[in-house]
Amino acid sequence: MIAAIPLAWKNLTNDVRKLLVAVSGVCFAVMLMFQQRGFNNALFDSTVELVRQMDADLIVHSQARFALSSEMRFDRLLMDMVATRPGVASAHPVYIEHSLAQLRRSGLKSRPIRVVGVDLRQQVLLDHDGAIERALLDLDRPGTAIMDRLSKENYGFDLTPDRSAVEVGELCGKEISIVGLCTISRDFAHNGNLVMSTENFAHYFPFRAPDPLGIVDVGLIRSAPGTDLNQLRQDLSLFLPDSVRVVLRSDFIKDEIAFWYRSTPIGTIFLVGSIMGFVVGVIICYQVLANNIGDHIRELATLKAMGYTNRYFVRLVFSQSLFLAVLGFVPGLVLSLFLYQFYSAATGLLMVLTWPRVAFIFVLTLGMCCVSGLFALRKLLAADPASLF
């Protein structure tokens, strides 16, 4: 292997122009796979981002609720009962309205938006950027809310980070003041989000029930230190009626993603796109490696005549494949990072590139180049030294 690496490297770098063309081809295939997987992950990440921002160990929801966007609710009294159970540090209701929530800026038409009502002083939502804390005093006032900065621009509000003025609009026909911005994300079902206090939520949606806060969309449970979450979940499941379900927050996220994956063709579409990127990369790499072997076939045949075994040539070609994979992957990754930022700003989706996702594309790139090397290798192994001289 050590003897093959220098020759593999020299074969690739012998012609800089051809090397740049080869690296560009691999880079294109890498970027294509990154974009396809990026959009796939972004759509599902955005769908569960609100849940990820809920500060809870366990989540309570109606047994009939098949997704966060459905409107199956349960009695608030159940959350009060949960709060008294052993192992429970706190239990908080979350109120969500979207089908009847219409936001309008003066001069523009009304548009649906998801509204989230929480007890802001209990830090029910993880306040990563400090948006809730900064706006806390304003949010205590009647008729106020903060808006998701990733909401669609056609709502008509200023969503830039340096905004300072309070903007006024209408929510369900009542005046509302947007006093700040937070970061959640739009998703399959929602083009934007508002976060407000429970008192304001009851003011804007009195039609939900005789007591607007008497029915809960999602319940958040924080466990006491040292509590076994699985045991607590089982205890609460036995304690609560069959009409509600208690799940780990991580399981709720998995269920939500699984629902949208089954209900939409998004996953299949982007899977096909990733496969196409892989196939394109295989074709490009094969052409590069086959041409490289063709350019040096006489020299390689000489080595073959000198007694070098097929194993040596297998190592040689696969070494070239690995070099090509690494050389094409690095610029593909860097360019994809810039594109992710651009797409995120343009679409409002969460284009997040994690190390496991980078590793997955790198493994695909290695596989892509190795498959190409396997096809290109046949030409070399079939070469007869005697017929070349």
C-alpha cells in the first residue's frame, strides 16, 4: 500500500488541468448530495423546531393528536393533576392556534399564522437568543407578541435583526403590537409564528372554549433531579386517562418526523435526488479514472510485465479514488456551507449541517469514488502487456 500511494498521487497530479477538472466534477456531485439531503433535513428539522425549543423531559398530548399541527386537545385539569405527582418538578400547558389565527398588517390581506401561548415567566421555551427575556416586560402588556424572524415576508412586518420600532397589526380582528423577534422556523403547515403570554392568547382566541385556557394543546413536564424518565413516563401513563398520551420529548420528535415522512413525498423526492447525485458522481469519477488509466496504460503494462500483481494495481486505483474523493469533498463541503446559509435566509427553513450529516455525505463520496474505481479497474486488469508493445 505504501508503494502504491506515491504513484497514485503522481498519476492524479501529473496534469494539473485534468486534476482540476476531475476535482470540479467530484465537487459538483458532493454539492448535489449535500443540497438534496440538506433540503430533506431542513423540512423535517423545521417541522419539529418548536418542539425542540420546548423545555421539557416529557410531553403530554391528546391520544387523538396525530401531529403537532392537528387540533386535538385535552383538559387543563390533567396538567394540574400531573404537577402533584412524585418525580414531577413542574408541569406547564402550551396553547397553539393556527387554523383560525389570521394576522394582517394595514393595507395587506389577512394570512394564517401559528400562535403559541405560554407562561413566559416559567421559561417554557428555551430562549437561546434571549428574545423572550428582552421582550418580557412588553409581553406582559395586553395585546403584544413577538414574531418569528423566519416568518414569510408577505406578512408585511419588519423581520430584520436591527428592527427597533413596535409595529401594529391585527390578529383575528383585534389590534396587536409586535414588540420583538424570536427564532423558530416555518414548516410544512405554517408560514410564520407568534409567541405571546397565556393571558393574551385567551384574549385573541376566546372562542376555543368557555374557558379558552381550559383546554391544552401540549403539556410539558420537567422531571425532578435523579428521576428515571422511562419509569416516570410509565407511572404517568397509568395515572392519566387513556384519552391522553405521555411520551419522551425525543419520541415526540421522532413521531412527528415519521408522520410527515409518511404523509408527504418529500422524503422520497430528495432520496431520489441524492441517488442521482451519487450516480452522477460515479460516472464523473469513472471517466476521470478511466482516462487516467488510459493515459498511463503503457507504463502500467510495463509494471505488469515486470511482475507486479493485480493486488498492487487494485491498491493503486483505489488509492487514486480515495485521493479524488478527499480533494473533491473539501471544496464541496465549503461551498455547501455557504449555500446552506443562503437557502436558510431565502426560505426560512433550518439548513443545519451537523457532523453526523457531514460524515454521512463523506462516506457516500468515498463509496462513489470507490465504485468508480472498481469499474475503471477492469480496463487495467484486462490489459495484456504483450499487445501494447
